Amino acid sequence: MGNYMKIQNLLYYTLIIFLSGCTQYHQAESMSDRLPLIYPDYTDVTFPINIAPPNFRIQEEGEAFQTELGCGEENYDILIQDDEPIVRIPESEWKVLLEKAAGKKIYVRITIKQHGKWVRYSDIQDSISVHAIDPFLAYRLLYPGYELWNEMGIYQRDLTTYEQTPIAENRNFGKQCINCHTFNRNSPDTMMVHVRGKQGGTLISLNGEMEKVDPKPEEYRHGATYPAWHPSGRYIAFSANEIQQFFHSSGQKPIEVSDLAADLYRIHFDAEHSKLHTLECVYKASALSKTVSFPTISPDGTSLLNTQADYGNFSIWPPESDLNLLNLATGNIRNITEINSDNVDSFHTWSSTGRWLVFSSKRLDGLWARPFFAHFDPETGHFS
């Protein structure tokens, strides 16, 4: 019995030493006055209070890596150590930190073992918003370019985790093109999606029931595209366009789906009598030799987002595509310089609260369109 207890105690103390050795804190032996390079670049960004852990890769050379995350002047809340530069933040610890730091700033402190010595870089500072983001994001996923269009699908991503699930994949119905998809006020109970091909049409999901319709009027040559729901959920507005597609032999624009110019107009709609009246120009982009597309009104009805480019209505291609914000009360419009980049910024959607914006951007490599999120302050009219 005595020998058993001695062996048990020895194993217990050995385990304590082993565990403490795995989490030994490394004090910095020198300081760097610059920020560390990380990918994605989460420097000076605003996170929703319910977002999944923002894992990242440290893009600095080193033999070992130590990352601290915390709030305020207290000791770190999360400590991650690894021989690899990949930082995977534990989900449970991240949620605790989000709740603690709501409305405040957090720091990301990176210390790297370089040439046998631990070097601490300047802290990355980020903000935690008290405003939650809608937990799911729906998007079309396909390869860039036009050769592999027959492999695509509409998917949803749980923004509080990393789970992605398919809503519709074209391999299940003859590899037809599925494109325009939109929800009424961000509700999954009311949505629609276009399907192009031999058995194509517009699929409308309403309260759990699916219906296929053809919204093209008989006297029109072209189908209905670019849908927008009326807030009541009783109407969908479409655009009927003569699409012209052509290819460039060289340069940064391999393909165009274009018009020459488009201004931004609004027309009053009498929902009770289903009538339109009083057309007025809101923004004359053609006066600046520009064109606008994808007008999207904020949930509170005060602001309108649109995409502006030199020409064309398929703004995911032109690298000069930028996002504009129009104040509907004053008529003032501005380029959203705080979130636009030197490459494509387009395809935008407000969150249900109007506090968040998601948009597609090719800023990372000029090829893939990836979702980016921005926090909106309705009092200042600026994003962060």
C-alpha cells in the first residue's frame, strides 16, 4: 500500500511538472518597435461580440511563438505557445474574453524566439463592439473566372463558429447556374434564388414552402434579375437588362458584363394600390463619367450603399469598383475611404440591425472575392 502511494504521488508530481513546463511564460529579452505581420491582418479592427475566434498566422521568422490576448492592464486572458506560427484561439476562452472586453479594446501581444532570444513586438490593438452580428452569412461559392462556372453552390457560414453548410448546390440539378439570392430583411424564412438553364426559374421560399415562378413578363425579351424585396415581404422588384458580355485580350479586366453608364434613381411605390409614381434622380454618376449599381438601403432607411465603377454593371470585375454611402436625408454621397481598397470592393449587404456591413473584396490577391465585415456608426456615418 505504501509503495503504491509513493508511485501515485510520484506520477502526480511528474504530471504537475510536465504541465507547468508546457505553459511556461517566456519573458521578452528585447523589444521591437514595430507591429508583427499577421495574416489575416487583424490590426486595428472591430470585432462583433459574437464572432468566432479570429485565428491567424504569424508572418515573421522564428523558432517558437508566444501569443497573448487580453483586455486592459491585467495579465493575459489567453496564452498560446507553439513551435509553429499558426495561432488557434480556443473557442471557450475567446468567448469569455469577448464578454469581458465588450465596448473596450483588446491587445494581441506576440513574442517570438529569434536566434535563441525572445523578441516582443508592439501590441496589436483591436476593438470589441457591444453589437452582435447576424449569426449566419449566405454566399455563392465558385471558382474565380468563367471556365468553371458549372461547379458552384449557395452556402451558409455560421459566423460564431467555422461551420459551413450548403443551401443549394448546382450538382444536384444538372449543374445549372445559380446566382442572385436575397432574403427579406435577412430572414431565412423568406428568400429567393435564380436558377439559369433548361429547367431554370426563380425559386421563392416562403414560410417553409418552395415555389418556382417565372417573373419575366411576356412582352419582355430578357429575364428578371437583380432582385430586391419590399420590406413588407409582399413584393419583389426586379430589373430586366440586355446583358452584353465581352472579353479583353490583355490587361486587368479579362471579362465584362456591361452597360455604358447608370445613374441612381428612386421612384415612389404605393404598396396599397401596387402603383409606381414620381421618378427622381438621386445621384447622377454619369456626370462624373461613372456608373453605379447595387443600391442597398439600411434597415433604418437613413443611408444607401451602392457600388461605383468607371463603367459596367457587374462590379465584381472592375478593380476600381468602390463602395459609396448616400445620406438619404441630406443627399450627400461619399466614397467610403475607410473601408475601400485599391482593388474590387462590391456586393454588399447590411446586417438586420444596420450596425454591420458585409462586402466582397479582392484586395488580398486581385483574384478571389472574399467577405469583409465593417462596423457602422449611424451617428457619425462612418465604418470601422
